[in-house]
Amino acid sequence: MPSAKPDEDDQLALFSAPPKLFSCTPSRITTYEDCPRKYRHAYLDRPAPPRGPAWAHNSLGASVHNALKRWYDLPASQRTSEVLPRLLTGAWATDGYRDAAQIKAVYQTALGWLERYVAGLPAGDPLGVERTVAAKTETLALSGRVDRLDARDGELVIVDYKTGRTGLDQDDARGSRALALYAYAAERMFHKPCRKVELHHLPTGTVAAHEHTVDSVARHVARAEATVADIQADREFPMRPSALCSFCDFRSSCPAGREAPKKEPWTAVEGYTTLPVVPRQPGPPAVPEP
């Protein structure tokens, strides 16, 4: 009498649980690609090693992002340049700066960026501000927060604010894994094409844009899946020394980090006040207390 085992195996395969997806964000993937050891410290080690000091450039970026979010929280009739000092003051973080003088100088510079930026914003509301998008692939459960999601001519556009000193170009937008994954997730969530991604560099007032194709987004997704496969197979999480070591949160816990040149927490914002800024609107600025 023939064995029933093949049929049993087929039934087990039919009703077996699907493989568990790896939950991750684009920043988690990027952290591993930058340095597997930093990834281990940030996401796997418990308790995690002590982190270094807060960085002023991170405080600046968070302040500007939060001020722009508050801008869109206002009714459209109240979005005028006069409210920007109040919005930026309410969002301002002072961690990592050298002293009160530096705080005030960088604040004034950031206020100038915002005044110039909002003057060129289109009328109306975006589809989303600080919006979480999510989607699944065969192996990943992706999620991430988009700075701004625009709807233009029946398509979606990913907008990412940048406040670094270095300018950006089309290659930066094209090569950004995070932007491509956001586009992938947004298209599936909203069932509308999402191929255009933009980096809005507030210090220079420039926009670096790229128009993805279905294939180019798919390549970014495939690379993300390959990186996650490496993460799951990694047992050593080796150090990957680079210029980023000087600014790493886990510098004191890593031999390569300790060998990197030490940077003060305010180093990265020292040149901001020399960048060109449009004139302020008349009237005394509201400067936050340090």
C-alpha cells in the first residue's frame, strides 16, 4: 500500500506559517551598511553601551524639522513669515552647542533658512507631514517616517529636508536608499505612482531631485533585502572605520572609534553662520534662552 507521507507533507506545507518578516527602517539598514559594529551596539546589545554626547548638528536638524511640522499644523491663513520665530523657538533644542553665543548665531541662521524656504512653498497642504509609510516585501516589513509627502499631478513625491553644510545633487537623490524605500512604501499604501524623490537643502535653498523607475526602485529594494540577509547571517559585526567614527555615538566603546580624531559636539555647526542667508523680516527676533 503506497505511503501517505507525500500527501501529508503537502498538507503541512500548505498550512505551515509563512516565514517571519524582518521588521526594519531605512535608517536601520543604513546603520549596518555604514558600520556593522555600530548596528550591533544600537540594535542588538542589551544593555547597550553608553552613548556619547548630544551633537549640536542633530539638535539643529531636529529643530528645523519640527518647526516645519508646526508650520503645517497651522491653518493656511496663519502661515506667514511673522510666525516663524515663534515656531522655531518652540522647536529649538540646545543640546551640544558650545555656548549661548553659538546657540543664538545658529538660531538666527536657521531662521533665515526657514524664511527663505517657506516663501517658495506651494499653496495648499501636502498629503502628509512627518507621515509614517510602510510596506512588505518577500522578506522585509519596511516602515519609515517621511518628512513630507506631496501629491502632484496624480502622483506622489517624497520630500526630505536636509540641514547639513554640504550641498546635494541629483546623484545624492538617486542613490538615497531611504528615499527609494519611502517611495516603494508610499506607492503601495496610497495606490498611486510614487517615483520622484527630492532632497530639500535648507542652508542653500536648493532642491536635488531624481525620477525613479519601477526597475530602479526594485533594485534599491533588492539591495535592502540583501543587506538584511547579511545582518541575519552576521555573527561578528566587525568594525568599519571611516570618517563617521569621529561622530559616532559609540565612539568610546569601540577601538576604531577611540583611534579616530575626537570631535567636539559643536564642531559640525561651526561653519553654519558663514553660509549665505536671506535678510530677516523687520522686527526683533525671538531668540531662545540657552
